[in-house]
Amino acid sequence: MSTIAIDIKDKIQNLEEDIKKLKLISTSNEIDLSDKISALEKKLNEFKSKACTKSPYEKVCISRDIKRPTTNDYIERICSNFIELHGDRLYKDDPSIIGGIGKIEKFNVTIIGHQKGKDVHENIKRNFGMPHPEGYRKALRLMKQAEKFKRPIITFIDTPGAFCGIEAEERGQGEAIARNLLEMSKLSVPIICFVIGEGGSGGALGIGVGNEICMLEHSIYSVISPEGLSSILFKDSSKSKEASDVMKLTSNDLNNLNIIDKIIKEPFKGAQEDVDFVSKEIKDFIIDRLNHYEKLSEAEVISHRYNKFREIGRCL
């Protein structure tokens, strides 16, 4: 973090403490200090606004924070009666992708997402959110089931990329992701995708072909990691900060390029500061869009998704 960012952070902390003290003095002594408190709160908001302007590399770091909310955290807050379903019916269950059926207000939905761990042991179990082919085949099985029963699909994207080990390649990693891209493009139910952390490479795209693509404010979405690009571009993986500056991987960059449709605002310190607030923003957006797609025919839903991806790149 830069010296300027640290300085602003200290000023914010000092202002917050001063406001608390003034409020305490005002309450305990019955003194009207509302003008002074309002002036300090205005200054505090100005500093917070400046601090929220983070560099691309700072957003990369925030998106990878182990404290960042996972798919499970959002499911617990936006969905009632969620039932997780397991297995791809071909090989085994992949815990790095979770999925199942649930209810969001009046809508019965299928929810699928990458799942990282909250500590080292869970991350090993979840393979750090990097799916094997069976994870993508499980996701596709649940999507086809959703289409059969006319359930909208919600996906949460948070992965450094698909697992690139020998066993994944032996079981057809590339084919599994390509099959998902093909099948998702043809599904007759609406698909809403949220990038909640890292959106890395084909691993993200494998559940990312949607009618609506949204990003949390401090998430990232890219065809390659900053470390991978710096290895190619600069022949030095340690120059990931410089690579981040040229990759256009932040939510603002991708919104300006018309690749995503919506930025979900996060609290000052990221989604982990107030998961309930971010969950409400996500839930409100889902309900609003599902009410919209409810009025469209199946053909119109498919056409909307097709045209959305055809338009990507035309503004460049």
C-alpha cells in the first residue's frame, strides 16, 4: 500500500475516534455539538471517497483476501431453503464448485459457485477454488436440470483459474469448460453471474456465460493472472503490480468496456467489512432482473444472451 493510502487511512481512523468522543460528550453532558459532528462526518466521507480509489494491484490483493466472503456466505444470506447437490454422475464430486437449489423471495433458483476455504485446511479441501473437470460437469448437470424445471440460474465466480494439474488434463479439463460455454449459451432460462473475488481465465468463464454479468467493486476479472502476464510480458513474475496496471481487470475498467453490466458497491474495507450489506445489494439486483426476465419468452432470453456476447469488443 502506498504512503499516501496509509496516511489517509490514519486520518480516517483519527476522525472516527474524534466523532465518537464528541458524540459521547454531547450525550453525557447534554451539549449540542451537532454542527461540529456534521463537519467532521463530512470530512470523514471525503477521506473515505479518496481512499476508495484503489490501484488495480490493491484490488487484486483485496480480491484474494482470505477473509473475503465466499459463495457459501452469500447463499446463506440471500437464499432460503438451500439444498446442496453433489456429483457429476461421471466421476466424483468436486468441492471447489458448490451448487444446489433454493428460493430467493418468490423465485425458485439454481445457484452454482466456486468455493474457496476460510483457512489452509479448508483451502486444501476446496483446492483453493480451482475446479477439476468434474466440477464443471457437475455445474452443467445442475444447469440442465434448472432448464428442465424452468429455474433461473445464479452463479458466483471466485477462482484463480481451473486446476491445471496432469489429472485434470487427463480427465478433459479443456473439453469440460468448452462444453459449458457452448451449453450455457443455449440455455432457455436467465443466467445472472457475479464475480465476487477473482475471476481468472477459463476457470471463471466455465460458469460465466450469463444474461447479466456483475462484479463486486473490488473484484477482478481477467484472461490471465497478473503473475502469469508479467512472466510473459516482462519475463519476471515478480512484476505483477506493473502487469495489473495494464490489464484492465478492475470492475470500472470492464464496465467502461461494456463487458460487465453492473458494479455492486462494497464497503470501504471491502465486502468482508459488511457481508450483509453486499448480500442485500446482490439480492436486490437478482430480484429486479428476474422480475424483468419473467416477462420474456425463452427465445428472447437466449437471444438477449447471444447478442450481449456478440457486442463485446465492438467498442474497442
